[in-house]
Amino acid sequence: MTLISAHRREIIEQILMFRRFLVMFIRRTFFVLLLVCLGCSAQPSQSAPGAASAPADVVKLVERQVRATYSVPPEVKVTMGPLRASEFPNYEALTVTFDNSSKKQDYEFLLAKDRKTLLRMTRIDLTKDPYAEVMKKIDVNGRPTRGNKDAKVVAINYDDFECPFCSRMHSALFPTLLKEYGDKVLFIYKDYPLDEIHPWAIHAAVNANCLAAQNNDAYWDFADYVHSNQKEINEAKGSPAQNAALDKLTTLQGQKHNVDEAKLQACVKAQDDKAVRASQSEGDKIGVSATPAMFVNGQKVDGAVPIDDLRAVLDRALTDAGVTPPQHKPAPDEKDEKKRDTK
């Protein structure tokens, strides 16, 4: 493949990635927009002593303003709960419910007693670490790892074997950053195949997990090879041929690491994607919409960012954890690249 065709392929991938983002944006429906606009602090409505139904004119006024402010589609029903006392002087609390027939979501507002101001306030619990809360939502049980399992910094990457940007991230992480950070960081991969634009991504993820079920190193050797040789699989004509190429690679890795071949072949043949789908769903819930998406002790890193940016994130996480970051010496190819960039 020539440099020009490779560049064209990357542009096409970017366009397809953007298209998928729009699809995901629509699929998640209106309520995801509300989480962004209103804040993720929705609470179930509760009746309070002394709560009183709001007058019809106030209900109409609030609904009109909320619909306009948050661009609520006509098909979404907006209802207003009773007014109740709040902890803020001259304001009453109320719950506004958004209902699109398949799901209801409540949000808390404050309404001025003179009926001239409506406030949406996001309460932030300073007693909780937001990054730690994200990490609690990620299930890494049984996932293959690289690095020190006792490291104070954990980098969890949502990966797609067919994504060219994931390959770029992978090549930065392994072996470069893994060597630099040694036993200071633990790297873990989760599955987030963009199956709407990457036809063999789920098959690759399932095969990789079949290897991981028996041998940690077999998983990583498979991941290294596929990320470095996506072209080899892409050039196979048609989905059956691409999947066959993946199965062959999986078999070779299994033989290399002396896994139970019968068990491996049964797993590959079954193509049980439940774990992969669960990982996708998990990623959706913590804000993953494209790949790669990495969380370093809970802090999100979107996309295949430059390697120096990755170092900065890892170093900051280490410092926050009370660990001294390593000294960084650019590799020869990095020095050459920087020289070319300055010309």
C-alpha cells in the first residue's frame, strides 16, 4: 500500500468514525443529552411534607422554558412535580420528569418564589474522588495484564483490533511506554469493537479472549501481531476470509504458548460475544464513544494522542499516587521525527 493510499484510508476511517459517532449519538437518544446539559445528578422524585402542586400557569411556563433551553423533542413528555421547600432562601424545589415512553428521568430544579428564575444546580460531592468512581465502574476481573499487578497507577484501554488509531496507540504503549514505566504502571485492555464500521473487530476480540482464558502472554502476542498487521487481515477478500485469517493466527498463538488446543478451537468456533458486548456496554456507561479510549486511574484520554501527552498523563497519575515518574529519554526514531517536524 502506498503512502497516499494509506493516507486516504486513514481519512476514510476518520469519516467512518465520525459517522459512527453520530449513530451512537442518535441511538443513545435524548436522555444522554440531558445528562450532559443538566449534569449526572438526577435523583428520584420524592414527596416532601408541605409539598403543593404548582399552579397551571407556572407549570406551563416551566415546561416552555425547559423545552426551549434543552431542545426537548415534541415526543418527549415533560411533567412538573409539586413545589416543596428548599435549603435556599427565596427558592422552592421541584422535580421535572422527562418521559419518552421507554424511559423516565427526573431532574431537580429550583424555582424562585417570584417565579422569575429557574435554576438547575449540579451538586458535587467533594467527599468522593471522581476518577476513583470511574474506576469502580470498570470490571477488570480476569482481564489479561501487562506491567506490575501491584502498581499504584492502572491504565485501562478500550481497544478495537481493527481500528488504525488503536494500532497507533498500541505501538506507543508497547513496547515503548511499558519499558519506560517498568513496574510503575499496570496496563489492561477492555473490548470496544466498533462493529458498525469494523466487520472483523468482534471476531478478533472473541478470539483474543479465547486465548486470554488460557494464557496471558498468548493474548498479548495476538494483540501485538494484529495491531501491527491489520493490513494482512484487511486484504483478505470478504468477512469469511478475514475471520478465517484471524482463526489461523489464533491457532498459531495457541500452539506457540502450548494451550489446550481442543478447548481453544471450541471457544473460537462458538464465537460467544457476550463478554465483548458487556465490555461495550460498560464503555458506553463511562463515556466511551470511539477508540482508543484510555482511563489512567480514572482520568480519560481520548484518541491516539502523541506519546509525550501519554507520558504527561501517566506522570501526573504517578505523582498523585506518590510515585516518582521515570526519566524520559526520546528514542532515536522520536528524535528523528522531531527533527523532521522542525524542517
